[in-house]
Amino acid sequence: MKVSKKLSIYFLSVLFLIVLIVFILNFFDLKNNSSYDKSWPVILIISVFFSTLIVFIQIGSLFFDRDSSINALMTCIGILLFSISSEDSFSYLEKTLIPNSSIFLSSKVFFIVVQLIAYFLIEGFTIRLFIRDFNFTYKKHEVVVTAVLYIISILLLGAFLILEYIKVIIFFYSSIFIIYLYWLIRLLFFSYKIEQKSINAGLILLSNFSIGISFFISTINSLNTSLLFLRGIPSLCAIVSNLITVFIYIDFAYRTTKSAYKNEISEQKIKELQSSLLTMQINPHYIFNSLNTIKNMYSYSQEKGDKGLELLSKNLRQIVNMSENKLISLNKELDNVLNYVEFENLKQNTNYNVIFDIDSSDFLVPPLSIVTLIENSLKYSKINEIEGGFILISTFEEKNYMKVRIYDNGVGFNLMQVASKSSGIKNTKERFKLLLRAKFIVKSKAGEGTEILIEIPKGDNHERISN
Amino acid sequence: MNALVIDDERSSLHLFFDKTINIDKDINFIYFVDDLDHIFSFLENHKVDLIILDIRMKTINGFDLAKMILKKYKDINLIFFTGLLVDETDIPLEIKEKVIGILYKPLNEAKLHELLNKALNKETKLVVRMFGSFDCFINDHVVNFTSTKSKELFALLLCLNGKLLTMEHAITLLWPDKELSKAKILYRDAVWRLRSTLNDINFNCVEFKRAALMLNKDNIECDYYDYLANKISKRPERFLINYDWSIETENYL
């Protein structure tokens, strides 16, 4: 975890504690208490100091982590809180020290502008967060709705802040009501897009929504003093919102650090697996046997010999290619399978029946993964000794998964005896797991054939085709 | 057109010579080992349109040599002939525009013909014979289909003369005795193999829709289409003798 993030978490937590105290004092309306009058300015000054500090730390941390939407979002929330707490401080000083000073009027305007800008940025970064980090995809009409909601909220907030400043009551309630309605619509609109895994997306919405309620209720509060029971609600909303924000930030920082560490380990492991597969594939036995086959082919005809040479060179090229790419398109991998089977047929004078039942192919797989599984199947299934023996490779798409199924009606094997020894299957299984978080299920029984089912969760992989 | 072939291994040059000796194209091949003085001396006195060169050579890297040549002679196209695996990103930006393609060792004649056609700005045509036994040829080489059924599927598609071929229609003709679910699997197998074959020869003339196929007849020279357009007056042989379902068309003709 970067130093700036650690520091900012500590100060963020202290700031919220200070703000919490301020709002609780407000809630219990201790302004009338004389002892409170003495402590109030101290508390306000401390809250302004800490909130200023946190803003600078957050802005500084953006230089280390420019791409983090959540970091940018936290910075803007920090600026918003700074401006609110500073505005509160100046209002208090205005009332108690120099009531008619023009300095305080212009600083109020300044803080209103800062709040508007911070809010503008919060909205923008929230949308960016949803798209980039939580993988929301927007259809055209949803983009329009989001943009309209965004513009309306900026205009309404601006109107609200200006009206509050110039104290125009007539249109006040209607604009506040519209802001509240906006928050509700926004919450409902985004809520239906949240999938259960994006718990943080839901919490961010809730956090923003509670800020909205806080604005709404605090305004009613300041206008209508008979509604005493509502006085505490803005404080409560602000507290809840702040606590949620801190939680999200800590959780995000923890998860990104953990994820970065995990990625490093995974990269190393993937390289080891690729290297081990390379050694398995390019072994002297395979090379010399293949060359021997080709020599034999040339004794039949130039054409047959050339064909054998071409197939061997394609095989070797795909093995070398494996070390260059972690993932390749399924179509390319299936071409590799076809190549491999053709060469095996040539070498062993067989006619293996391999059926490609390909319904979906728009996704990536590790190179030489399916080839390795077919290699195993050809070695152990004895399909060429069975009448009607075949290997069926099927691919299909389900709601959240792309699936690959390799089935042969061969002799089958005892899973306990073979699977643990088969380094090819182990290697392939590990690569699918590390690179694609795929589930890998092997079913086999002696005399009943073998089935391998690979379930690849949809995600970035589904859209990105490298070859 | 003058084409230079440059490789540090003489055996590679000999093989190239053997494979190009009977090429019926308007290209004059001149062979060089990686001797820069001789190469540049030739370039100064002759117009060269194409250079086919190895990448990893003893005295110089093929990419560097290409950069040096193109600095002085900007209108030369390039084909790299190599045993290495070359990605697009490996090709230097300065020469990328002039690279027609990569030819991998061992030499594949069909691919060589394809790239030479590109160098001559000739469009690659698929020549189809449907009278007699069905066969396809590209760059004077027979197209090898990876299964008999994928070949038959392509024949059926050609027979429809650009009309849509639905899965149901294909299954009815090609797998009439199979149970529907099995027939669908075999159809998908034939479709995938056909797609793979066409990708291999770099001639993508079929639009693969969901449960249907559509042929694009551009750059296809077919005796059947010529007969329908009255370009051939007399039919040479029986139509698609390998396939029973062609009898209807045969009777019509």
C-alpha cells in the first residue's frame, strides 16, 4: 500500500471523527449551552485543519495513482467535506465575531463554488467508476438518461446553493424537492444495473443518496424550526455517508494491494507452467519420431513428404508461439488441434474421428491447452480400436459462462489412478484456473468414455480477441 | 518485374530457385547471399520492384537491411522469408507499409503464389470445377478440405449460386439418414472445418451466419457459372458426379 494512501486513511478517519463530533453536537442542539460556545470554535478549527490536510494528501496521492477512479472520487468527497466544514466554521464566526464583515460573505460564495465543483467531479468520477472498475455497460438510451440526470443534478445543486445564499424562499421548496427526486431516480436507475458482486457500487450509491437526503432535510430543518424531530436526520445521513465512504476506501485499498500481490504470484506461476509445457512438447522423442515419419512420407511421394514437413513446422511454430502469448483465440487453438490430429494420422497411419461442434468461438483460451487434452485423449482412449470411436469438441455459451466440452467414447480410465499422474492435464487445468478463473471438471469411468468440461466465466476475456 | 531473393544460406536460395523455376508469372528472380556490396551495386544499376529476404542473417538483420534499402529506393515492396515467428509489432514502422507478407520456412508454395500475386496486384481467384468431380484450386494448387463433408457443404453452397443455405436445407441433403440432433453436430463440424480451410487459403468468400451460410461469388471462376452465363456452349461432363443431391440440378441442366 502506498504511503500516501495509508496516511490519508488515518487522517480521513480522524477527520470523520471530528466531523462526527460536530454533527452530534449540532444534533443535540448544544449551541445554547455556554460551555459549548467555548468549545465550538476549537472543534471547528480542528475539523477545518484536518479536512484541509486530507485534501492535500489526497491530491498528492493522485500523482501516484492517477488511474484510480476511487482515489479521485475520495479526493472530491474530501474537497466537498472541507468546503462544508469550512463553510460551517465561517458561518459560525460570522454570527459570533464580526456579523457584517464582507470577508465572510465572499468566502461563503467561494465555498459554494467549491462545493459545486466538488459535486460536479464526484458525479463524474462515480460514473467513471461504474464503467471502468465495476464494468457497467451502458446502452445508448441509458447513456442519454445518465447524461440528462447528471446535467440536471449540477443545475439543481447550483440553484439550491444560490437560493440558500440569497434566501429566496418562493422557489426553494420546489427545487429541493426536485433534487430529492433526482437522487431517488438516480438510485433506482443505477440499482437495477448493479450485479450482486459489485457490493461497493451499491454502497457508493447509498453514500451519495444519503448526502442528497442530508441536503434536503437540513434545508427544511433550517426553514421550519417546528420540525424538531427532523433536525438529527441530516447529521445521521452525513455520518452514515462518511462511514460508508471510509469503509469503501479501506476495502478498496486492501483489495487492490492483495490483488497486486496475487497477480505477481500468478504471473510467476504461469511462466513456470508455460516453461514446463514447452519442455514436455519439444522433446527429442517427438522431434526424431516426426522426422522419421517425414522421411518415410518422402519415399511415397514428394507431395506427401512436403505435407508432413508443413504439418510438423506448423506444430513446432504453435509450440514456440505459446511462449509469446498467454492466451489465444479459440479458433486458433482449434486450428492447432486440427493440425495436431492431421499429423498424428500421418505418423500413425490412422484416421481419428474428431468432431468440432463449435457453436461459439468468440473467446480466448491458453495456447496448447485443448491440444494437450486431445493429445491425452488420443493416447489413452483407444478410439481407433473401437467401432464408431470419436472425440467430440463442443463449445457453447451460457448466461455467465463460455463452456468447452471434450468427450470421447473410448475406454475411459480410473480417475484416481491417472489424473494425478497426468502432468499434461494438471498443467492445462492450472493455466485455465490462473488465467481465466475457469472451472475444470474431469469425468471418466473405465468402459464409459471420458468427459472434460471447462467453464470459463464471462468478463473481459469474452470481448477481447488477441488473434 | 525484377525480384531480389536474399538469404545467407545457399540451400535456401536453391530451394527457392527450384520452387519458382516454373512459375507462370511475369517475375524475374535474382538471387543473392547477404553480401551488401553486390546487392547495392545491383540496385544502383537495375530497377527492382520486390525483395524477398530472410530476417536472421550472418552479416546483417533483414529488417535493418530493408531499412537501408528503402531509404534510397522507396518504391520496393518486401516479403520476409523466415523461420522465425514474426508478429506485426516486430516489423519496424519505417518499413511496415512496404511489407506485403511473411513467408515461413519451410517454403509453402501456395503461400508464395499468394504473396507474389499480391506483389503483382493480381487478385487471387478461386477456380472451381463443378462438371465432373468437384475440385477447387487456388494459386494453381488444389484446395485441401479437412473433411469430405465440409467439401460437400461448399459444393452445395456453390450450387445455390449466391442464395442463402440454411442449416435445415444442408442437413436434409447432406445427412438425410441422421437423427436431427446428431445431424446438427455434424453440420457445425462441417461449417467449422470449411471456415478453417478458407482461412488457411486466405479466401474468405463465405458469410457465416447463425444457422445459415451465404456465398460471395466475387473472384470465383466457376465452370458451372460460366455455363449458366452461356460462356460455355457445351457441358464437358456430368454435374457434380460425387454427390447424389446434384441429380436435380443435373436434370435441370
